[in-house]
Amino acid sequence: MEPRLKSQATPEVTGAVQQLFKVVYSAGLDPLLLELVHLRASQINGCAPCTYAGVRNAKRQGETDDRLHSVVAWRETPFFTEAERAALALSEAATRIEDGQPGVTDDVWAAAAEHFDETQLSALVTHIALTGFFNRINRAIREQAGKTW
């Protein structure tokens, strides 16, 4: 399968997205947590380039293979903290809205709010949305895993 475009975005779009990433990464969240959230949403959306990048970036930050292999089944493993579980649940709920799922329920939100303040919750939601943004672009243009970033 060949990619449909050579470049994902214009410089103006790239600059705007970079500003959003600055806000997300300045909210006081662990960058590794953000990679796990990105990885889980990308797995759900079937985005090969983002899944590849999520694993690669998490490994660069010291993430273990056991945890990375278990993100897809995080509920059934002992490898994640309660805060990480809350963030992964939020990521799934916000991502699966087109699967006919209920979206972010009050229970999912309350669990996340136990671990993150409003600024961090805002950053998490923005990060999940940005992941979906890139997942959809990559799927539309057939971007290949390992060839981006």
C-alpha cells in the first residue's frame, strides 16, 4: 500500500498543531502517560504509524516491553497504576464514540478527576483529540508505519 500524499500538512497546520502540543506537554502530565494514552487511542483507530510511533517514543522514555505489549489489554494486567488506568479508560471512552459506545461517562470522568486536576484533564482530552486527528489523517492518506516523524 502506497501513501497518497508526501506530506501530511501545510506549514500553517503543523505550526498550529505544535502549539497545541506545547499546551498539552506543559500541563504537568508525565510524558510517558501521554504516550500510553496516544498508543491506546491509535490501537483502537487502527493507525499503524501512530501505534508504531507510540511504542517507539515510549521505549525511548524507558517504558518496558511488558507494559507496551499489555496496553491493548490494560484492564487484565497488573502493570498499570490507578492514574494510568483512569487515563487509559478516558482515552478509550473518548475514542470509541463512533463504536456506539456511551462515550465519556460520569464514572469514567470521575475516575480521571481523582488523579488529574482540571488543567491536566483538559490536556488529556486535547491529547486524545489530537491523536484522533492524526489517526484519521494517517488512515486517509495511507501513511506507512516507520516512515514518519
